[in-house]
Amino acid sequence: MNEGVRVEAAAARIVPALRDMVRDLDLTTDELMAFVAWLGDVAASGELVLLSDVLGISRMVDDQTHAGAGGTASNVLGPFYVAGAPWIGNPGSIVRTEDDGDAITVRGCVTDAATGAPLDGAIVDVWHANSAGAYSNEDSTVGRWHLRGRQIAAADGSYSIDTVRPLHYTVKHDGPVGRLLETLGRHPWRPAHVHLMVTAAGYAPLVTQVYVANTPYLDDDTIGGVKPELVASVADGSLRFDIALAPEKAALAAAAG
Ligand code: BEZ
Ligand code: FE
């Protein structure tokens, strides 16, 4: 276990809560063994983070990690990020394989959250699902970098990325986490969104998502990721999303409490 992880404090909360649950529900040995087998299956299937996602814990921890940092709200990274996406011009396109979805432009300005000054040279790394709800690393018929790219913000902080409108999609639900969702009567859908990772020298990196207004599952995201301030409308073919980055010092001070 890494140093600095509050194992004792966490155990002091989790263990009594688990023991209370076992006592209150009068759990049997068969039920305990079934739970242990399921949890082992979650780990063996590489679904531990997905479990944290659908339990709403990833969102909570992300919020807590960035609380008080200032600037645009953060959001979970998700499993589909691939580092090193190709650079595109500004304006530029991330459509690398034909997609008959609606053409849209994701655009906005990157600014300093404290002063409002434009951040010339900020890097906007974008990735999202296609018009059928699939990421490039799930769809062997499209190129590796389809709907992924990095762009450098212009002198006025503007960025402009031509793409296609993403569709809502399901998280992985053919394994043990899917069985949990089914048992709980829950669906596996996420609303349509675009992921962004925005960085600039001297500023805290931002990982976030912009959600497309008036689309399914906005009020019922299976990972509970939606925040009202991250919902934007498509108007005149543009999904406008301005981004404010917190100066590194302010973000570090907030994290230190
Ligand atoms: C995503 O937004 O890509 C995502 C986040 C958590 C779980 C699955 C997918
Ligand atoms: Fe996603």
C-alpha cells in the first residue's frame, strides 16, 4: 500500500459498516461466498474501476480531489483516453474515417480562471464516441485516432475542432459489473459527451467532459458524471464550451486545504 494512503482511517469506517450490514441482513455463508466470488470476478475482469464508476464513487472522488481549485469543473477521465493523439491545426478536424453523423464544431476559449486572460498555447486534447456511440478503440472498422486529436489554442485562447455529434452509449455491461447493474434494475447508459484534457504551463491540468444538451440519459447517467455547468447546446452546428484553467498555485493551495 502506498505511503500517504489513509488505510487505517478508511478501515475504521469500512469495517464497522460491513459488520453492521452482515449482522442486520443476517448474511449466510453461501451469500458471503457468492459475494467473494463476484468480487474476484470483478477484479479478474479488470472491472474494479468500472465498479467504482457505476457506484458513483469515481465522480465523488474526482469532485473532492478538485474541490475549491477554481476554473471549469473537472470530470472523470474514463477508460477510453489514449495519450499521444495526433496534432491538428486550429481550426482542425478529428474526423479521420467517414462518419455519416451530424457535423459539429466543438469550440470555445481557454482562459485563466483568475484573470480571464486568454491562454495562448494551451493544449486541448479531445476524444469522444462516434455517431453510433463507439470509441475508436472499440471499433476495428475505424482508424486508431478517429475522433481524437490535440490542438493548440490560438493567441486569443480560441480552439475550434470539427467533428461529428457523439451518441449516448453503454458502459461495459457484459461482465460482473453488468450483472450487478441488472440485479439492481439499473441501466448501463451514459449521455452523449465529449472528453477534454486541457493543459497550459503554470496551470493545473483539467480533465473534463462536455455533455450535449437535450439528449437521453442526461438526468440518469449510469456513472452520475453529469454536472449542470458542463452541459452545452449545439447551436448553428457548434457545441460551445469555454474553459477556464486554475493557476497551479491556487489549485495546489486548495488541495492543501
Ligand atoms: C467514459 O466517459 O468514457 C466512461 C467513464 C466511465 C466508465 C465508462 C466510460
Ligand atoms: Fe466517454
